[in-house]
Amino acid sequence: MTTPTDELYINRQLTLTILSPSCCPLETFSTVREYVAGIRDAIIGHCNLHESGMILHDLMAEKITLSKPDKTGVSKGFLVDLDMASLRRNHDDWDYPRAMSGIKKYMALELLQAIDEKENTLKETYRHHLESFFYVLIVECMSFCRKLAPEHLSYWYSADTTVCLYA
């Protein structure tokens, strides 16, 4: 029987927080302003996590939620499901996962290219995550008021990394 090594595993701690259902999926937005503000708030939250020593690796639309509107009718965006987040060990040393994760349609092109070329030394940066936020924005804008995403986006949903990369 083999034992876990530093090369294959990262020790993680499971923490579960149960909240009352005060948030709803990003896709339930009622105005464009609410949608853009939700993404903006999620980017600010991502920045705050990064500054506090945590980095989220698998950003996708499903991890952004909107709060119920407050008394003034304003909703806020939140990041949820930080299961693949990594902690910073020191100023320059991040505890990166050994494999890239996430939904390909939201992944930065440089990360997709690294997966396609089986290059697993590429380190994710904040730029990759901002690019993922951009794709969240673009996919919803292109799918707005449609029951199905436009046909040309179907290539982004492919399990084949090469197809996603060159779509």
C-alpha cells in the first residue's frame, strides 16, 4: 500500500458552514446592473481572499451568488464553495494543487494550453482568475434571454481541452 507524498497530495481541512438560504444563483439576476454588480462584488471578494492569503482555483459562474435585495433594493455578489482554495504558506509560496481544476469554459487560455500540452508547472496567477471572471461575464451576456447557449459556445463546453482552447 502506498502512502501519500508531498508530490501527490496536499493536506486539506474540511470546514462546513451552513447558512440560511439568503443567496440565490447568479443566473437569477433581474437587471443587467444587478448582474454586473454581482460579478464586481465577487471580484472584490476574490481580491480580499487573495490579500488574506487564500486563492480560489476553480472559478465558475456557479460559485457566484447574489444576496436577496436589501431595503434599498440592492443585491450583493458573494463567492461560495471554496473547496479548492489554497492557502499561502509565506509571502511568495502558495500551496497550489497538483492538478488544475475547474470548468474549461471559464478557464484562462494559458491554463487550457498548459493542460493541453501536459505542462503542470504553470502557476495560476490573479490574471488567470480575472480572465475567468471575464468569461463568466461573457457567457452570460451571450446567453441572456435564451433557453440554450448559442451554438458557437458549445465548443467551450467540450471535454476535449484542445477544442476548448481553439474555440
